[in-house]
Amino acid sequence: MEGAGERKRGVRLCCVCKKARASVKRPKTLDHICRECFYHAFESEIHQVIIRNSLFRPGERVAIGASGGKDSTVLAYVLSKLNRLHNYGLHLFLLSVDEGITGYRDDSLETVHRNQVQYGLPLKVVSYKDLYGWTMDQIVDVIGFKNNCTFCGVFRRQALDRGASLLKVDKLVTGHNADDIAETVLLNLLRGDVARLSRCTSITTGEDGPIPRCKPFNPNLDSFITYAYFKRLDYFSTECIYSPNAYRGFAREFIKDLERIRPRAILDIIKSGENFRISTTTKMPEQGTCERCGYISSQKWCKACVLLDGLNRGLPKLGIGRSRGSVGSENGNESKVEKSIQGKQCGTLDF
Ligand code: SF4
């Protein structure tokens, strides 16, 4: 034996099957394993998350949030494989959102259309233009590059729910990985969003909302990019053209810097989020429905209606900032910090 793998005539062998050449070093165990054993371990861990958490029931209709990016493509591929292999009995669909971003989403949607054929899954695309009457290109024209991601993140969340309800699905699954979850913990902490902080590491959320959302990934899971690369999956890897100021991007860079100094940083941030408990005296927002569109909301109007109203009235900055306790933020009392934080968030990964 040498290190975590045996060597045979100078070639390191897989420490699981001890036959094939090792080609992956698992970050969690530092074991050197071959591609086939890596695929098996990766897929088995997702299967275990699904079984342990009883995520699905036979016969359920499940939409996979598909952006054409690496994570959602891996999710679509692995979930359809596991569904066949383990007879989950699920009816799977791909669900995509077209934000109307020329040169970005139109290209990534082409990837999703190819995935539809490759995986044999029905695809539904919902667009901002159809749902709200505005594309992100038009919104950026009036709002500029500073707060565009606030509109996009709020609109996407609702668009996914609306698409899922058109598909009449029981659940919506999303392809978050450990990096995404660690970023979300940090962002919710920075925003002081206690309600989201308390639930962002949960595998299933929104059980009291229109459609529950699941993220069937284990934080300890190996690299998605390695899986996607070895499997030669067809995914789109270009960044959104409006992303340079996205607040999530700063959080991502910060976490990557931490990880360079302390490799466990991502797992430890997630662990902190998992163990976060809200004091029973903390006042939590009460869920109701938006008076305007009927969507779930803790305010008189949901955030999407507030933003849309501002856009339609030619006052696009009306809904920017914290809107708790009021319809819109017309009083302009938010602090500069809050405005800045609210204004820079990429929701691409908030599927
Ligand atoms: Fe939307 Fe993300 Fe692009 Fe911002 S960076 S405009 S949230 S896709």
C-alpha cells in the first residue's frame, strides 16, 4: 500500500476496486478512486439523501429546476438515472426560466433544449416577459446594473413556482451544491434575514407554500464539476452578463479565500447554518397571500408585485430595499447598507 491507493507498475490503482487506474482524489476522504467507483459513490450518496429524507413518493410529479448550468444538468442526469435504477416511480420534468437576457439565457436555454432530448424529459419554459411583461434586458435599461439582481431573484423565485404549478407537480428540486449553500448561509447572515437563515440548509423547504422545494445533495458530496466533466454532460458555463456586481459573487470570492486558508471552511459554514436555532422570542414574518396576485407573502403585496408596480409606474427604485411592514419602501428609511445588500444578489443559484 502507498498512501490511499496501491501502485502497480507505477500506476496508482483505485482504492475501492483495486483494479482500475485511479483518476479522482476524493476531497472528503482523500482516497484515490477510478471513474466508475467515483460515479457509483457520487450517485449512491444522492440516492442515500433521497431515501434517508423520504424526499419522494411513488407516482409524484417532480420538476427539476434547469438553468443549463453544471449543477442543474448533473441533477437532471443523476435523478433520471436513479429514478430508472431504483424504480422511484417519479414523473420528471425540466422547468426553466427565461429571464430575457440576450447573449446569456438564450444560449443556456439551448443547452436545456438539448438536455430535454438527451434525457427524454418534458420541458416547460416560463418567461419574465410573459409573466411580468418585462425582460431583464428591459429592466436593466431602466434600473441600470446596480439593483438588477434584486428584480431578477424575486421574479425568478415566483416564476419557478408559477411554472411548477402549470406543470401540476408535487415538488420542485434544485441543484444546489455545498458552495451554494455556504454562500446562502453567509448572505442571509449579512442581510440579517433570520427566517431564511434558519431554513436555508434544510433539504426540503416551502412545505407550507405552494410547492415544496428539495435540494437532494449532500454537503459532503464530491465535485459536481468532476462528475459533469467525466460524464461529458452537455452544460453551459458562461456567467450572466449582468452578474459582475452580484452580491453573491463577493460572498463566493470571500468563501473561496477562506477555503484556501482552511479547506473545511465551506463545510463548517454549512454546519453553523444547520445548527442555527431561532430564539422563541424572535418575531417571525407571518405568511399570508398577496392582495394583488395571490402569491405567498408576509406583506400586503408580495415583493414581485411591489417591484413590478414601481417598474410600471416609471419609478423602478420604489421597491428596492427592505419592504417589511410596508407596501414598497416609499418612506426611503432604509439604511445605505441595507440598500446595498438588497441591491446585489444573484438569484441564478436561488433556484
Ligand atoms: Fe439575474 Fe443572476 Fe444575472 Fe443577476 S446575475 S441578472 S440574478 S441571472
